[in-house]
Amino acid sequence: MDKNIPVLREKKARSKGSKRLLAVLFLFFIILFIVLFFHSSLSKITNIEISGTTFTEDADILQQSELAEGDQFIPVQAASLAARIEQLDTIAEAEVRKTFPGKIEIVVKEHPHVANEQLLNGTWTALLANGYAVADLAIQSNPAYMDKPVLSGWHGEPELKRELTATLAEIPEELLLDVSEIVPNLPSASYPDRILLYTRSGYEVITTIGKLQDKLPYLTGVVHNLKENDTDKARITMLEAITSDALDTEPREEEAVEESEQE
């Protein structure tokens, strides 16, 4: 009967016990490592970099992101954080990049700056493509902002103004360089979005917001033809057809009197 007793059964039991002990020790050290890691600086945000801003304050982005140096690094969800930042009125797109250890990079793309507007109190604002106005902007002290058209008389037309700023964003900048001012112009049932443009070259242009993108590319050629015909002042109509009428360029009565007295 003794010959039928397995002699290695006791060694196998000791082997299973050793494996359990090793597993417990391994799990203990894993937990200890995790605890030490999350209490170390390696697990925390140590640097937040923001780039791509012109009209957005870094403080506004940080407030919207709800991030701060010292927060936990690993739980940060880049996609949801970017979506939260894109809720800011000035931001069109945002990308969040995480680099271990502890670096968060926020790269934003703002809505394009398409026009300027002077409010009733004299304050200048920059108008973005989505119609949002960046207030208290010292436009006159920054030549980079002055090449944009000035919108005047739009205080009671918020919807049309948003439509106009969105349209301006679709037009190449070089086509807008000669446009100095845009005002509403006698809207009618046929043309509720009719506008009047003043150009830096001295011409007036009547068109609509809806036709602006298609008609504006022809303006350079029309102006060139007018100048070749020595017409320095004209009103150009760009509706269904493109026509032009010369404007009175004779000196005002006061100026004519002064000239006659000098003679």
C-alpha cells in the first residue's frame, strides 16, 4: 500500500504556497508603486503651454479648461478638454497634447479677424468671423489691425452683421485691401441685405451680403477701367449686373469761391 502513495504531493503544495506568496508580494509592490507615483511630482501637471492666441487671454483658456499646475496629469482627457476650450467665443479649433512627464500643450486657432467696428462710446472692437466682437481693443495703435474694413451703422442689425462677418471670412484678404468701410444701404424687399462699400481708392460700391463673395473679384477690373477713362469718383453697382455712374467731382461751392478770390 505504501508504494501507491504519491511522494511528490507535499512538494507541490509547498510550490503552490510559494507562488501565492510571490503573487501577493508582487501585488503589494505594484500598489506601493502606484501610491508613491501619485504622490510624486511625476504624476502632476508641471507645465501648461498655450499658443495660437491673439484675441484670447491665456487666463480665459485656463479658466475654461479647469486646469492648473499641480493637478493630476493622467486623468486629463485631451479630446474633452479641447471641446471645452472650443466653447469660448473667440476659439474656432483647439488641440490638446499631453507629454509625459507633466506637460500639457494647448494649441488654439481663433476665428479669423475680418473687420473692425467703432461703438457709440468711441471704443474700437475687432469683429471675428462668427460675429463676436473683441472689445477694448486699441486698434488705432496697431497697424496690423487697420487693414480690415470698418463696419459702420450696424448696431441694430446683429443678424445681418453676423452674416456679413461670416461672408468676409470666405473672401481672400487681398480682395478686401481696398475696402475701407461697409454700411447698410437702403434694404428692400428684393435686396434686404443690400450694403454700401467705400473703397480706399475713392469709389462707392453697392451690392448685397449674399452677392459680395461672387462680385468682389470683379472690382479690381472695374476700377482699372474707370481710372483709364479718368473717372476718379464713381458709384459701382454690383447686383444682377455690374454698372457704374460717375460721381460729381467738382469742388464744393465754398472752395470755388476761394479759388475765384485768389484769381
